[in-house]
Amino acid sequence: MQVTAFGLVYMPLLLAVVLFARGWLPGLVLGSAVFQAAAVVNVPVGSSYYGISPYLASAGAVGAVMLWRRLGAAKSPILPPSHLRTPAIWLLVYAVLAITGSFLLPRIFEGLPVQPPLDPNGYALKELPPLFWSISNLAQAANLFVHITVACFFWQSLNRRDWSMRYTIAAFGAASGIALIAGLHDGAALLLERPRMASFWMSNIGYALVDNVLYQMPYLTPAPDGSTYAILYRISSPFSEPSYGSAFMASAYAGLVAVFLLTSHKRVLVFVALFLFGLGLLNTTGSTGWVAGFVATLTLIAVFVWKQIRNTKQREKTHYLHWRLFVVAVLLVSSAIAALWQSPLWRAVPAIGNAFIFNKAATLGNDGRFLSDVRAITLTQQTVGLGVGMGSNRTSSFLTSLLSNTGIAGALAFLSMLATLMARFIRARQLSPSQHFTSVALGTCMFAVSLSIPDLNLPFLWAFIFLAFALCPAQSTRPTATGTA
């Protein structure tokens, strides 16, 4: 067993929180999900290793705390609060379908050609191997059981007097900030040829980690120093792949944009934070997050303008302040673009767009990832809508992975959980800044993983789901016209 440097830092922190500061434990388990590529220990399994992630270690701790609270003197119930019961029921239905299917469906449909999740050749396979039950099915079922354990811990915590929303948000925010710093440091270290910390943040050797990928982007015209191309790196730290990192950064960035545009909460600090997470998103050089962040920004600006038009007749000083801050933000962003315009990197923008956006769209029909999505739909038809079992088939999108692995029933249950949860945010009379952040971040994350991330048990996606459960508005009905008169 290999104890990692990350584990030497994280495990004492986890132990201290469990023993002396359990009010911080919900936030700590959410924060641990951010460090997706880290391990606290690497356990030998045959000729390879299985990395115990900080999220898995934290989930084990909260499971023990949950049982102690339920079986001990407190007798704390595990049932969710009444306003969360509909999405909670859908979540449990999804879990039963997905876990049961992971054991039964690979045996029922044994022999069907599938793209195995653990094959190192991935999307380049020309001939697909036959379906059979494997360790991948067991691992995915266990991962989902871990998520359900964390969900039950959150439901129990929400019913207790020692629940602290402030601690939960602060811990998750701190972890997100550390992940941002880790990625920016790694990008700067690569460009400046300085020592890196990637081995600290990406210590889980049980993953097929993508450390970094170098791109040489040609300039439209040579720079004054004679150079003809820019060097870009795709940054993974502290995630296993740049696409994962870009999806998380886009989600956090979009959530902060929502807080900035739709609330008046600490605008200067919020703008600084969203600007930094925007840099973190660009730093990943991940088209998945770039597209998700761009779409989320356009959508939020449209919502902001619509709200301003609706409030035209009710404008007060705060509305003018709102507009002034928005103008200041536009000026600051314009200044950043102007500074970029003067740098040699601006000459490579067309090449960057072609490499990461336009060329991908142009070659989509022959791309192995797209073909895997098409095969997923075919598999769903061949299995009469039942799917081949969670952990059996690899695609390039969360939605097609959900459909082909858990079937139509599993996909509907998961999406119903999300829909009923998000509906309470949409229909709420008023949202706090944290609720604005959470709802938009979760929506952006779902959009990002639906673009090109197939992992059904991605820890930070589930962290956003748990945060949405924790912050879900208890009152979800908008006031009627009579009630507001």
C-alpha cells in the first residue's frame, strides 16, 4: 500500500473534522469530490493499483457518522426533509435500477458487442468485444452506492440542529479555490519551465491519467520576435483529464456569473472570483468547458436583460448600481481583451478556434466519440430499452452513457430526479446568492458532461447534486397576482 503525499495532508484533516468539527463534514465531503485525480492511498490489486480517492475516504467517514447518529443516542432519522422527498425518491429509484442492472443485464445480454470502459484503446477500437460481466460493473455499482450513502448523510444532516449551511458552502468554496490555484500553478509552471505539483494533485495511479498535452498553434502572421507559433498546454491538475477540469471550471465560473448578474451580493469580490475562474477555465484548454461556459454566459446575459426589462417600471437606485457594475465589468473584460490583442497569443486565436471547436464540429460524423454515441442508441434498441448494465459500455456523453447502461427506465429516473430538484429553484419566490450559484453550476455541469464526459459517477457532478439538495428552497411556489396585490 502506497500512502500518497496528498493523503498525508488530507487524512489528518478528515480525522480532525470527524472528531472535533463535524459541522464542517458535509462541506468537506463535497470539497473532496473536487480533487478527482488524487488518492490518499494506492492499494495493490494484482499487477496494478486501486487508488482510494479523498472522496471515497470521506464517504466512508460520513457513512460511519451517519450510522452512529442513527443508532446512537440521537436516533437521527435518515429520511429527507419533506420538500426534498420527490427528487429523493427518484434518486433512490434510479439507484435501485442502476445497481440491480449492473449485475443482471450483462448476463442477460451477454455477447452483445460493446465498447468496454476499461479498454486502453478507447474510441479507436475497430471491432468491439462481446459483453460479459466484469469488475467494471462491480466498481460502478459500488461507486453509486457510495453516492447514495453521501446523499443519506446529507438528508440526515439537514434534519439536525448542528447543520451549518455556512460551513458547507465555505468548505466547498475553499476546495474549489484550491483546485483553481492548482491548475493555474501547473499551467504557469509548464510555460515558465518551473517545478510542478502535478504528482501531488494527480496521485491516483489507478486512473488512466492525462497529465498534459502540448499544442503548437500557428500564428496568422509572425510575431515581432520572429516566432511563428504559440505553445499551449491542456491542463489536467487536479483532475484526471483536461475535459474534466474544464467542465468543473465552467460550472463554477457560470455559477459566479449568475451571482454577479442576478444578485447584489459582494459584487466586487464575486467579479474577481468569476474572473479568476474564467482564467482557470481558459487555462484548461478544454473545449468541453469552453462551450459550456460560453453557452451559460449567453444564457445568463439573456436572463439578466429580460429581468431588467421587466423591472423597468420599478427601478430604484439599486438597479442603477446594478447597471453601473455591469458596465464596469464589461470595461474590465474589454481591457483584458485589449491586452490580449497586444500579445503574440492573439495571432493564434483562429488556430485555437479551428483546433478545439470548428474542426471538431466539421469531423463529427467520422469521430470515434460520436460513433460511440450512435452505437449506444443501437444498444438500447437491441436490449429492448433495458440497457447493458452500468459499467458495461463506454460512450462520449453522459446522456448516451446513461441510456445505454441503465436503460430508458434508469435514464428517466435520473432525469426526473434532476427535473424535480431544479424545478424548486426555478419556481422559488426568491433565491439567495448561494442558491443562484448552485442551480446554475449544476445546470452547466450537466450540459458539459452531456457534451463529452460519459462517467455516470463523476464525483464533482454528484457534489453539485448534493449541494442542490442542501440548498433546495423549502418554499417553491411563486406568489400569485392576488397574493402580491
